[in-house]
Amino acid sequence: MQNYFLKDLPERTQKPRKEGLTMVMDKGLSVREAEDFLSIAGDYTDVIKLGWATSYVSAQLSEKLEVYRQANIPFYFGGTLFEAFIVRNQFEDYRRVLDKYKMPLVEVSDGSIEIPHEEKCQYIRTLSEQVQVLSEVGSKDAEKIIPPYKWIELMQAELEAGAWKVIGEARESGTVGLFRSSGEVRSGLVQEILTKIPSEKIIWEAPQKSQQVWFIKLIGPNVNLGNIAANEVIPLETLRLGLRGDTFDFFLNKAL
């Protein structure tokens, strides 16, 4: 949606998008908050993640999911919930939960527990027969540094196992995985990943504005970004379009 005309803006992909996705983190919105959020930002929201295991304790869960379903926005439970079921040997129970809530997507991750990688890939293969799979690469442990070649190997294997897209881990804080504890991007890591993995196959978790700016300037306005707070979706869209100070000259200079 645009309320008036401005020329020389970067071209944005249109929904349903295959790239240029904005994945929003729902940390426990109420049904009314979800409705209000979609009324202003639904056009710019492509996927909604119910963060970590918030769905376990959220009231009116089915009602809220129906709000997202009616808006034609796919949603999924955070990967930490998947891991909570796996560590308790309840994989089949988890699959039943996915069916119960008619989940269109699922996240397979191993950021909080150790899962042998072939076993993780088997979970991806199995779940991809049931729903569309997102797989997350990277650890929530700030002390665990994965070398770039290993990120590439893991991403390639998980895409081959059936993942629709892979997610670069950053947590909701943006201080692990792809980022240093200060929030600074591990730029060499990202650039090396991009030599082997197509950018459209990756969703980069980037909750902080400076991180969003960095990825937009590196990849362009149609970079896939995730873990975006509900109240940051509109600000992010202005960053993508060069209508905020941080990216104002970046796209304008290319157009003139």
C-alpha cells in the first residue's frame, strides 16, 4: 500500500513473495493486538513466528492463529518448542500438535540442544512430508562459534533435506550466531555464506535496526529478514525503500 506517489524508489517484490520476506516475531500478542497489528502492517508481513514456546502459555491461541489464517499470512511455532519436544522424546506428540493447530510451517532448529546433524536432517525430511519446513542454523550459545565453512555445509544439507528456506540464528536479541555480543554483524561470515548459498534461500534474523540496514545495503531491498518486532515492520519497510535516514542516500544515489 502507498498513500501517494514518489519516483525513483527501489522495486519491492509483491506478496506472495519468494524473496524480500519480512518474518515477524510474535512474542505473545493478544487476539486484539494481532488484529490491530495486521490492520497497519499486514501488507508488509510475510511470515509470523510465535516466538520460542510462547504458544504453550498463550491464551486464545486458536483464535489468534485464525486471525493470521484469515489474513493469508503463514505462521509457525518457534524452533525452541520443537527442541523442547525432541529433548523429551515427544516427536510424534509434536507432529500431532502441528496437525491440531493446522500449522502451515514448522521450524526445525538445534540452537538450544545438541542434535546430530543427520538426525536433524531426518526430522526435516519427515516433517516436509507434513508441512513446509524452515530450518535454523546457528547456536544460541554465544560461546559457540561455528566457522563459515560449517555454516555452508549445514545450510546446504538442510536445503537438500527439504527445507524451504534456512534461517541464520541471531535470537530475538541479535547478539549470537550471525552477530557478535555487541550486535555487530559477522560480516566475513555472511559474505562467505553468500558465495555458496543463494540469498533468496536464507532468512537472516536481524532484530536490530543497524543489522537490518547492513543487510539491506549488502543484498538490497528484497533481502529476507526475520525476528522483526511487530512495531518495527513499518519502520523496516521504510528502510527497504530508502525512506529513512539510514538508507536515504543509498537507493536515491543509484536512481539518479
